[in-house]
Amino acid sequence: EHHFDKHREMNLFTESFQTHTAGKGKMSAYQIFPGIQLSLNSYHAEQASFHHDSHAHILEVNHCRLGRIGWDFQYGTSVYLGPGDLALHSMKCCADSVMTFPLGYCESISISMDLEELKRHSLPIFQETSLDIEQMRHTFCKPDRSIALSSAPAIDNIFSPMYTVPEKIRLPYFRLKIQELLLYLGYLDPRPSGLTQY
């Protein structure tokens, strides 16, 4: 299920994107801004494998709402997410990866941000604050690993409402929440002591 203007937008979730699972899965993808896409995900399976083009300039943000996620990446690293946890990495890191669902199910949100596209089509929020796209890229787009953030009230306040917002106002609501997420990520402590890698 995709919510895109097919003549204007490149779908980062379908262009060269392949996923396989022995169970059931659904991804509802939305174009939020140029270069930013969001997907509501639901899986009833033991695992799912993913393959897509490798993009070092695209930041992937993944939030776990229900279930648990074990995610193994192509460079031998992995993250383990429980309810409320967040994982951030480049699409180079997860180009060939496998998610396992120890409880047999998972509900999550995936957000892809093309940082090069955001440079070309800057959002007003970047002009009104000191948010630095290059700093975000340096902090979160590691080519060989994912960064995990444990559940916290600030993360919950951003993501939890997006799962239940009525469909008729999803797109404008997602636009507000994505800008809130950008502010949150832009002011996280970028030092290793301020972030957690599992």
C-alpha cells in the first residue's frame, strides 16, 4: 500500500527494494516531504529479509512499537529493539539484512530521509533553526553499524501517536511529527557517551 504521486516522487521503499518473509507482512508507505518517506509496518512472522540498493546518504530510522526485533546487518553487526526503542543507520548498512521477530510479530515505523535531497529542497525548519544536515549524516549514517536509542519519553511522544492517528489526517500529522523528529535528532548529544550501540 503506497501513498505517492507516482509521476513526481521516487519511492525509496520500492525502488530496488525487495523483502521476503515466510509469514504475513504489510507496509503502508507515505511520501511526507521530498526525500522523506514513512512506512507503517506490521509483521506476523518469524523473520523477514531485505535487499535494496546501498545508499550512504539515506538515513533510515526505525521505531519498534510492539513485539521485538533482532536485526542482522551485512557487516556482521546487529541491533535488538524492544517496544519504544529506535535504530538509526544509513541504507548502506542495511542493504542486505535480516530481521527476526522472537515473539512472532512486530509493529513498527520506518522512516527514510534522503539527506542529499534535503540539501536541495531544504525544509523551513532547517532555515529557522541551527539544524545541520551534515552533522546528522556524520552522527547517524555510519556505513557499517546501526545506532540504537533506548525507549524514552521524548521518543514515545514523537512516535506513539503516529500509529493511531485517523487515516484522513495521517499525511499532515506525519509532516508535523517528522519535523519534531528532525529537531530531536538534530539536538541529540553526538558524542559516543550520548548514544548507545547494541
